[in-house]
Amino acid sequence: MANKKLTGFDNWVLTEALKLFSEDAEKQVAEAEKQGKMSLYGPGFFSDVADSLKIKVDSLTLKQQLND
């Protein structure tokens, strides 16, 4: 049976992807607001989602490979 836990490298890749995604999405929301457009998502939404997903990624990572 395959290991269902993530390695430290898997955790790092997913964490970096979440960070890049949330930063880019937050910039897009800010730009839309500057242009007077209504966004479906408010400022901070994507950061909050990324933080929640990071907790889930950490819970799926082998405990001895977490770097807190």
C-alpha cells in the first residue's frame, strides 16, 4: 500500500505554490478595486484560504519532516 503522507519536499512545493497563488490573487483583487470594478472576493480572502490549506498540507505531512 502506498504511503499517503507528504514528504517535506512535497510540503515545501505546495506551500510555495499556495504563497504564489495567494499573492497573485490578492494583487488582482487590489487592481480591480483600483479600477473601480467589483470583485467577487474581498481583500484577504485568498490569503485566508491559503492559510487554511497550509494547515491541511501540514496535517498531511510526515511529522518528522515538518520544519516549524
